[in-house]
Amino acid sequence: MKEAIFKRKTNQREVILDIVRNTKCHPCVDNIYDEAREIMPRISKGTVYRNIKLLSQAGMVLELSIDHNVLRYDGSTHTHGHLLCENCGAVTDIELTSVSELEQQVKQQGYKINNTIVEFYGLCTKCNIKKDNHSN
């Protein structure tokens, strides 16, 4: 359905989509490009940029601006949250159980919801342990 906006499938687009869907690290374009070059050595960064934008517009990947420095991409398009470590920059998915309750409260205020994004900022387990070890 969403894929119907593409006039034709391309090998490059399929490789890019596969890379994003099969990683949990929420890669940026540079990461996707590096991995794509291992499969398609002649692929250009411009091709990656164009195709990831198309995939995002089609709703096949999520474009995340949670890093605030660089766009990152998520192959998991269902409603879920993200945890961002403010120290190392790691992004982790988190399943949300009560988003529908929050959305219902918002709808009761007269809002039409187009998209729900839930983000948490703090320290990941590794960085939190390092911080605790340095404070002792």
C-alpha cells in the first residue's frame, strides 16, 4: 500500500530498506551508506539520501530527529518510544503499553493526532554505571 508511491523498485532502495529494518541502532545516513557500500560498492551517498527520504515519506521507515545533531532512521514503524543516552548517543526502542490512553486524553481535548512520538532522555545503563563508578 505505502510502497505503491514508488514507480519502480530499485535494488538500491531495497538494500537501504533492508539495512534500516535489520539494525537496532537507528542508523544515520553515513551508517547506512557505509553498510550499503559493502553490498553495492558503487552506490553514492546521494542515492542513499534520496532513497531514505522516499522510504520515510512512504512511511516505510521512521525519520528520527531525537539526536538533534543528525537524522536517524528506524525500520520499526509501529508506535513505540525511544530512549536516548545524553552521554554516548545510543538510541534504544522501548515498547509502550499506555500510549492509547494518552492519545485518548488528547483526542478528548479536540486534537486530531497524526503521529505519536515518545522520547526519553537520560543515561543508558553503561553510562550510568560509569558515572556511578567515577563518583565513588
